[in-house]
Amino acid sequence: MTEKQEIIKQMLDLQHKFIELEQRGDFSTEEYYDPEGDTELARHKRSFEELSTKLVDLAHADKGSKR
């Protein structure tokens, strides 16, 4: 599996986890909008953002473009 495929797999796993958290009602509105918090949701969102950024950077590198 390529690095991009692995990142996409991780992102999909995180997305499924988020849907589970959301459907169970495991976080409040305040937690959702607090990216700096130490809740599971905040850590989850930061991880997803880091993976997204890495994936965009890899795509730019593949195409020889710049952000």
C-alpha cells in the first residue's frame, strides 16, 4: 500500500469513528468547536487535519505543483 493509500485508509477510519461518536452523542457543541481541547473529539479532529494536510502535500509533490 502506498503512503497516500495508507493516509486515505486512516482518514476513512477516523471518519467512521467520528460518525460513531456523533451518533452516540458522545460530545457537546462546545467540544465540537474546541479544537484545542483534550477531548477524544478534539484529538480526533487534529489527527484528521494533520492527515489531510499531509495528503494534500503528497498530491502537490506528485504533480510538481506548490501550495
